[in-house]
Amino acid sequence: MELQEAKQAVMEATKKLVASHLVARTWGNISCRVEPDQFLITPSGKSYDQLTEDQLVLVSQNDLSYTGPVKPSSEKGIHAAIYRSKPHVNCVIHTHQEMASLISLLGQDLFITDDWNELLGNTIHTAQYGLPGTKALQRHISKVLLQGTSSAVLMANHGTLCFGSSPQVAFSVAEELEHICQNQVFTRSSLLQSLQGTSKTKFLAKKIDNQTIHYADDLPPWLQTLCKQLLTSKTDSRYLCMHTSQEVLEVAETFTTLKAYLDDFAQIAGPSLQVMKQNPPLSKALHLEKHRDALLLQGGGALCMGINEAEAHSVATLVQKNSKAALLSLAAPRVKALPYLDAHLMRYVYKKKYAKLAQ
């Protein structure tokens, strides 16, 4: 693929990736092969809805070198491994799609029925868990790439890699994989299947300037006070919303703490979320949420925070997905939360590095 053609293909693919809801915020990445030993990839931490062609990065497949001031995705090594092992692949899409991410928690191979063999292959392998962007994760993925000829790889506690001869084929792989994984999730957890319903994300409050906060009209006094204190004490939060779904409400009734099962949740929402009763003591709420961007309220939902509306809604999306992971663990003992230290490390790195890049 010529360089300019690859730029256009990647730009179109990023728009489709956002529209498809296969990623949250900047998490996920896309690349296209340019030459036999080079590929063009999305940058690290840049918001896709504001991405421009000059921010795409040309990377060497062999040594991961690149030129220019823009840093490529931290997952460039994974993309390079796919291009090296699969000469027919011209596009790689890394997603955090919901159902495939849940199936990755099982740490098992996914066997594909005959209906989808031609597109997906016979078996989708799951790569062992590794911290995002690390050589350990690259090694785990390289190992499973040698095990078969499928068009996707599941990454435990992380997401998926979908690839093909073109962006169109790679997206078809992602979409069909999600459909298959949804069937697998509901087969394993009748609870999750029964809780399917409408999710709602409702505006609570936003900081207009350092002195002024605008509230939703129907907030009860205790919730308005909590919003005021959160927006006053958390300088990186300017928008609050309440996310409500059957899954989130079930988690708030079943667990005392929502642990991080998926690394994007640990990074963007927090390493864990405490469950509180409505009208919690302010001192307790503020202490617990100092290093988190969400709060679970029994009978209420998830109070989600962000620097703007888009980020708060991304937090809500991840709370929803991680809640499903917690409920899946009730039916599948193989599903385990991330190691405590890993979850906290990912949150620290995200707040210190990637959140600033995105802004």
C-alpha cells in the first residue's frame, strides 16, 4: 500500500472504530502495512475524533524505529509481530470490544464453528496476560501467532487483535468475533443474559469555571452536595454523570468492591471501586475517590467523572464492561481480577502519561 493510501485508510478506519464503539476514548489502535518492512500506525494517547494525517507514524517493522516528534502507539511491537509472522496481512486493528474482552478473561482458546471458519479460522487463541505495552505481552502474543492461521488473537484481561488483507476484512473479523463471543458469554452466564436491558447515562453536574457549577434540575440535596465536593476537590474532573444499568445495579448489590478485571478499566476508571450506600459520608466518599474516577452507589448506579463529557462517558462505558466481567466471574471461577499492584501501576501510568497526551 502506498503511503498516502495508507494514511487515508487509517483515518477512515479510526472514524469507523469510534462509531462502532469497539474502543473507549483513545484505547485501541490501527495500522496499515506500507512497505514489506514498514507500517503506518495511530499515535500514542491522541483522541481519534481529533486525529489528523500528520499525526500518524511510520514505523519500521524490524526495529520499531520511527522519525518525527509524534510517538507511535505503545502497542507498535504487537503490530510488528503480526506483520512479520503473516505476510498476507495488510491491516491490524486492536480493539477493546466488550464481549471479546470478557471471553479473554477465561484464558482459553475459542473454537469457531464451520460457519465462520473461512473468515476467522478454526481457533482463536488467547495470549497470556501481560502489562500493556510491555515486551512480556509481545512475547505472549508472538507465541500464539505461531499456533495457527486465525484472523484474531484474544489478549487476556485486555482486548483483541483483528487482522486481514484490508481494513474492511479486519473490521469484519472484529464484528463477527464480537457476535460469537456474545453467544459464548450468555451460554456461560444466564445472569448476564437475563440482565440485558437499556443503559442510561444522565448528566449530574459540570464546572463552568472555578466559581460556578451547573447542576441537573432534579438532583436531591445530598447528591448535589456530593457533586459539589467532588468537583471542588478533584481538579482533573469537571463533568459528572450517573450511569445506570441492570448490570451495574446488580454489582452494587452483590459486591462490596468492584475490582479491575480489565486493564482499560484499571487505567481510566480506577484500580477498584468501592460500593457505597446512597447519601454516603462526604469524607469517606472523597477519600475513596481521590485516585478513582467513579463511585458505585447502591440503588443508584455509577457516578462517573471526567475532565469533559466525553471522558466521563468513557468512564461509564468501562464501568459497565467491568461490571459484566465481575458478574461473569460468579459463573466462571477461571475469571480473576487483575493483580492488585498491576492495577495500581496501570492507573498511575495512565494519569501521569496517557491522560495528558489525550488532552
